[in-house]
Amino acid sequence: MSKRADIIEGAQASAAKYGLVYTCNLGWLDLGHMDPQSTRPHTGASSLWKEINAGGPEVRQCRGAHRHICTQPTNASRFPAVTFADGKSTGFKLTYKQDMQKRLLGVTASSEVKREYIVRHNLSLAEKRSVALAIFMEVSLAFESHQTHFPRFITDSGFSQEDLVSNLIGFHIAVGTVSKAQVLAMAKPVSKAAALSIWDRHGSVGSNKNRGFKPLFSPDTWMITDKACTDECAGIVPHAPEFLGSIRPAEKGDLFMNNVLGSS
């Protein structure tokens, strides 16, 4: 949950790992959410991309059996491989999750949304990116929805204005579509003073919900100083960079599916 105190100078965004900035072409951005790295397993866009590229053994139809039994090579004939609609293509298990940790009364509370999928073997690079984006979007939306059920004193971050867009940018950084420096050059962050003025005039990011992956923009970006009324986005028609739509999410069925049939 981004707070007013998290707002930093736009010029510092390239070097900062955390902080909140307002940008002319991408609206509010959370630099922490833009970072695809995580130390927790199966978490973060970089982990998702690494697991898709690493692949894994065939998922086998072992419902009701202990997973260690299913993975024994000698039992392969007992537990046939799960196949896709063509009856031939096999797949590997992939786990992806998003989580939240927060200190409350000296105790760290955590919550997560986790999903398991079967991803088809031998995908092309474009297909891997398409599958990764579909999984990333599905879990991101599920996690944001999950957060909306928390009491407001814990978080109002569910579908917060900056969350999904910042997450999507982090995904594109992870899969190599764009770099953080390139994103910020396109986004055009404003000064801290201008961002604070926008926040105070139009409300917090938590109170302005965004349930999609397209940026929401402030209706105006001016600020009044001791000397003048200025607008750091003057002359710029807000326009989301094209890279945000450069990968189409795959539909379930042909390239990936929910893991409901077995264990790898």
C-alpha cells in the first residue's frame, strides 16, 4: 500500500528501488512493484520467467497418489503423462504466487495467492512470453481482488491506482521487453512537489482504483509555487508506451492449463 510519504523526486527514480512517482505517460508508478526480483520462491516476474524457461518433467495423472510415487521413473507406465488437446503434447508443472507482508502490532502478517499450472513443453520464445503474461495477469488480478477483502486499517491496496500497471512493467522488464531506464525515459516522472500536489488534489492511489492494466491519469498536473503556477506535463498528451501491449496473453487450453490432473 503506497502512502503519501513514499513519494520521491522523479529524478531519483532511476536509482531508487522503492518509492512512488507520478509520471506524465504512465500515471502513478510504484518502483517496488516494478522490480521483478524476489527472494521468495515462485514469487516475482523474474521467478516466473525463469521457471517457464527451465521447464520440467512431464506431469502425470496421479490423482489420489502420493506425488513422490508418481515421480518414480519405474512407475511411469502406471501413471500416464497428462497431455494437451492434441493427445500428444506433454507439459510441466509451474507454480506462481503473489504475496503481501505487513507488520502489525509487532507481528508480521502475510497473505498470498498461489496457482499451479501445466505448461506445454517445447514452446517458442514468443509462446513462452505469451503464457507467462497470461499467468502473471491471472494471479495479479486474483491477488488484487484478495486484498480487497482486508480491513482498511490493514491495507486499501486492492486495485490501488498504481499496482497493476507497475506490476505489468515489472513483467516486461523480467522478460526483456524493456529496461527500467527505458521505461522511465518514456514515462517522464515529475518532481516530488508536483506529485504531492496531484496526490493532495485528487486523492491517494488507494482511493482511486484501477482494475485494469492500462494507466490512469490525473485530470490535471499543475502545481502552484510561491512564484507561479507550473505544469511539468504541459504539452504532453498522456500516451501509454507501446511496449505495454507488445505481448498478447495466451488463452488456456493449447499452451497451458490449470494443474488439476496430477503432480510432476
